[in-house]
Amino acid sequence: MPYDTLVEIIRQSGVTDPRLLAAIAATPRDRFVPARSVPRAQFDEPIPIGHGQPTSQPSLVAEMIDALLLSGPETVLEIGTGYGYQTALLARLARQVYSVERHADLAEHARANLAAAGVTNAEVVVGDGSAGLPGRAPFDAVIVSAAAAEVPAPLAEQLAEGGRLVMPIAAGVADIVTLFAKRRGRLERRRSLTPAQFVPLVGRNGTPL
Ligand code: SAH
């Protein structure tokens, strides 16, 4: 299996959920990177996808998804589709995924990549993800792949009661990937997962252009 090494690296990074490890083994990352980067797709490293944006390294993607504790029936909102790799993993682990990407050409790549990989339960929407996707709310889980100083209010509002949200929170030199949960109508901070470097969440409720 071409992704055995990647799965092993992710397992050693602390991910134990068998469904998530199986999703990584079954999702060909080479279909979710630009053609010139296909030889690097099996490595645990970020890959540039244009517009100065990198896809996150797979072990970080896995750690963030792991924190959502998806069991199958969830509706998930993803902000920052990129080339759709994380979208494809989420689609294997949940019932329906909605993913918002601000760059139309990246969204188009992601749609084509997802279709080629046989993913039918993920919808990619072009727009400002800092506003969420009110027409499809509520979401059982929200995952944000770009950093801001705080969780945009619309994302907290659109999260279902009991739902989980993972997002990098900008904190000076690094971003701190943080897990939140919604209890009694309020977003509560749960724990820090890891420091990392993300691109800014550019938008009305994120970082102004
Ligand atoms: N989840 C992707 C990450 C791509 S990088 C992956 O695993 O590969 C982050 C993405 O967030 C970029 O594609 C960038 O264009 C997008 N982005 C940044 N701000 C955004 C916003 N306000 N709304 C939607 N997408 C945004």
C-alpha cells in the first residue's frame, strides 16, 4: 500500500482512531496536490497549492480531525478547502461535508479532485468562510484550516449544541490549534492541540485583507 508509511507516521504521532487511520490509508493524497508535487504526496509535509497557500501536512490534518471525534452521522463544516485532501478524509468519516474556499480556482480543483476520488458527500462552496454557511447550519463539527485571533462569531453560532470546533488561534509567533465545544449555547475552550503555522483566515470575521 503506497500510504502505509504515512499511516505509520500518523499513528506514531498519537492518532489511534481506526476509522481515521483507515481513511488516510484509503485516500490517495497524490490526487489532492498539484501535478508537479505528486512525488512528494506520500511524505508528511505541507505542499504549495498556489495563491501562496500550502496544504497542511497530513499528520496535522489527522490530529485536527481526530479531535472532532466523528463517528459517522455528522454534518461537518470545513473552512479553507484548498485542494480538498482534508475534505476527502472528512467525507469518509461523516455523513455530509460542506467546505468553503475563498479562491474559486482552488475550489474548482478541489471539486475535480473529490469527484475523481469518488467522493459524493462533500459540497465545495466559494465564499468567505469566516461567515460560515448559515443556509446549511447547524453543524455537528466545524474545522477551520486558517488562523484568526478568535473564533468568528458566525461559526460559533452555526455549531450545534454539543458540537466540536477545531481552529488555529493566532498567538504571536505561532498559531495554537485549539479545540472548542458548545455547551448550553456557548462556545467553550477545551484544550490546545499543538502549535503550528497557518495562513490567515482572510475575511469579514477574520483577518481584513
Ligand atoms: N484544508 C486544506 C488547507 C488549505 S490552506 C488542506 O488540508 O489542504 C488554507 C485555505 O484556506 C486556503 O486555500 C485559503 O484560500 C483558505 N482561506 C483563507 N481564508 C478563507 C476564508 N475566509 N474563507 C474560505 N477560505 C479561506
